[in-house]
Amino acid sequence: MPRFTEFRFRAATTFQRRMGNPVMRRLPFQTLLETTGRTSGLPRVTPVGGRRIGDTFWLVSEFGEKSQYVRNIKADQRVRVRTGGRWHPGTAHLLPDDDPIARLRTLPRGNSAAVRAMGTNLLTVRVDLGT
């Protein structure tokens, strides 16, 4: 991984882990993704930006398979998504063949802009809700 890309990854994940995510998880209507820790087996809750369309929730991971929640999904596809203050069970699917830039155009602007600015290896994630 080139030096600047690695720096961006480390800076963003450090900020998210220590400051951003703890604050965002507490907001009542922040969208959250709950995965099962691949090593611990404990629930892991991550604030995400995305959009529910029918019975499907779409999001784009800014660091692709390096994201901890993506690594957890690879180990166990069963997840929960909190949207509108309610939890919904679902099954997550990683879509490496989907165009993440085009997908970001269909998702909320603010989060999409941040993902494009900081992301180094975008990956689309689809969660089929109710499964």
C-alpha cells in the first residue's frame, strides 16, 4: 500500500475508533450496523451511512476489506441494521463487482462525500433485511 494511502487509512480509522464512532453510536437516529466479532463473538456496532430502499440497506465501505466490520461480515453474514431508531435483522453481502462510485450517488450526500474523500478501497455492501 502506498505511503499516503496507508497514512490516510490509519488517520481515519484512529479518529473513527477514538472519537467519531463513540459519539455517533449515542445519537438516537444514527444508522448503525451490528456485526458479530470474528474472534470474540461479541456484538460490534459501527455507525454507517447508507440508505434503505425497500427491504434492502445499501452502504459503501471506505476501506473495503480492511474495514473491521467487513472482515466481520466475511466471517458471519448475519447482521442487524438500525435505521429510524429501529433494529432490523439482515444478511450482508459484499459486492466487489458493483460500482461503488455510482452507488455513492444514490446514498446520502454528506456521508458519500466523506467516503469518497477518505476512502482508499471502496466496496459496496448490500444488506437484505428481514432475513
